[in-house]
Amino acid sequence: MNYIGKTPLIRAKNLEKALGVKKLYLKLEGNNPTKNKFDRVANLISKLALMNNKKAIICDGDKRLLVALKKQCEEHKLILLVPKYKNENWKDKIIDSKRILNMSGVKKADIPTILKNLSLSNEAYLITKDIFLQLLSLADEQLAMEIYQRFDGDIDSLYYQSDYQQTYLAYQNTFLKNNFLTSKKLPKIIGSGEKSVAEYPEENYTYVSKNYLERAHQLLQKEEHLKIKSKDAYPFAAFLKRLDESDINDGRHIIVLNTARSRVIINQITDYEEISKQQLTKTIIKFLDKYQDSYEETIDALEMAMKDGYVLIASNQSEIDGICVVVDLKINHFIPRYHLAYIGINPNNKGRGLGSELIKEAIDITEGNISLHVDLDNKNAKKLYKKMGFVHKYERMIYKNWNS
């Protein structure tokens, strides 16, 4: 199952401390299925093809888009056909040779007609440049809306990286449209990259040198423990440059990172050798906070999971950052065999995608044969579970004196 969008928007407290700034947030688009923002566009492309009852898609693009689109086509049982031009042998590593449309030697003026005819003969939806840019705008509007809805107060600035002016317009239009309905101010929307772009006004774009890029990359890795390639750190590098130029105030600042994701390590533990039963139990209770069960109930579920189910530990660093307890009910058909008894995240690391990663692992190891219960007032948990594929099937009622 693909979990696209609603990526973590984390408070970068370590960077705030290191840089002496307030309210710095990072949008981690690397938590999408193929670890980049283009999953959003690929999802829209596949949906457009399905809406038009097509069996295939003809689309060109860079490596990240094609990898994302290939995954979406596999998910929706669509065929992906990709034009290949001169000096594009790299596409052979991504797309099966049977799905390559060889355009070598074809006159540029003839390409649109040939692709249109191929789309008709293959019952394929042809993604032209104009269609792609429209869908890119929709994807960026979706991303911007996720950011807008997160905060009640103002956003002072938003930094992003894109070769397309449509991204800037999508962000601007989303905030402008919603700010008409509220008293919020419009944030500064600032693009970033390795060279100046003529289409952007100077105040809306920041050219970044190699030195700033390397510094940004190192800080993201060291302070926030993120997985990110150097070439994708431009938005944060632009923020650093403006900070050095005293062009940053004490407002709320958002950095959209197209491929960044948390360094999540998930391990299954099968005994209490490294972590004692008491420590695990106390950790679960601490992480669950107001939704905790009693010590006796928690240790009962933990022992069941350790014997026949799964105990999963997530960690970014040396300490436990998240824990997931899955018990085996040993019921084959009446209800799902496995039950997600507890999932808790270290309060200092909430919003970093740890919960999503733990749930994904639980779904994978149980092959989806899993259920859970959630407190009626735990709205955030319900949103996460629905995003991960769980559905509300029935009400669970417990006799009032069952554990008295």
C-alpha cells in the first residue's frame, strides 16, 4: 500500500538551538513511498488515467518522476510507456525494454503526433508538458495546504526547491486563497537553487553557493539526524544564507525538503537481554501518556507479544524513540489474528514519521492480518491509522466491571 502525502512536518529544535532561531520546521517529503515529492504528482497522473478508463500511461520525466510513476502504475495495474531519446540510456535501468518508446532519429516536429497515435493504439493517457505542469501545481497545492492547516498562527516564510515556476505559484495561491478567509498574513515564499532564475523576482529566490549547500547538508544530518542528499538541501541553505544576512526575523519558518526523511532504525526484540521487562513496560506507559493502561495490563500484553507476537523498537539515535507491541490472538478467521496492542512515540520525537514507520512494519510482518483499538477522543491517532489503511468497522464495547 502507498502512503502518499501528509508527510511529517517536524519542529527542528536542535537546529533552532544551534542557530539561535525560533520556530523552525522541516517538511520531510522523503517519507513518501519512493522517498521524494514526485510521488504526489505520480499519484495524480495514475488517478487521471484511471478516471479516463485508460490501461496505460505515456509519460516522460527525470529519474525521480519515472521511479515514482512506475510504482504507482504497479499499484494500480497500469502500463507505463516511456519515450526514450538520444543519450538517455539511463532509462533502461528503470523501465523494462518492452515499455520503452524509442524516439531516436525521430524529427522533433513529428514527436507529438507519434506519441498521440501511440496513446490511441495502446489505450494510454498521454501526459503532455502542459498536463504535467497542471498536476504538479495540484500536488504542490496539496503540500501547501498540509502546511497551512498545521498552524493556527502566522507563517513568516517558506523555503522550497523546484525548477518549475508553477511550484511558486501553487504555494502563493494556496496561502493567498486561504488567507482571504482569515486574518493570517501571507508568508514570504522563497525558491532556492544553484543558479539565478530570471522568472523569479529577487526577493522570491535565493541563489546558493556550494559552501552554503555543504553546510546545510551537514547541519541537517548532524543536528536533526535526517537522510538527505546534498543536492536536495538547497531550501535550508537559502535559509542559512538569509540568516547570515540578517534577513530572518523571529517568526515561524518552514523548509520543504523534497527527499529528506528520518533515520529510522526498526528492530524486533525477542527477549529481555538488552532491555529489561521493567524498562520496556515503563517506556510504553511513558510514551502512551494519558492513553496508558495500568502496569499490570501493559506487562501482560508485552509478555504475550514477546512470546508469540512482535515487539518492535524504533530508534534514531541510541535511545528508544518508539515502540510497537503486537500480540498474537491465535484466531484464524473470526477476527484478524494479530492485534496492535500499543504504539508509543518518545514525546521529544513526535511528528518525525516514527509512528508511520512502526505501523508499516507491523502491517508487513503480519501481512495485514491485524486490528487495533483506539480511545474515542484520540483524534490524532485515528487520523494516522486511517492514513495507514485501517478502517472503522464496528464499535468495541467492554463490560464495565471486566477488570475489577
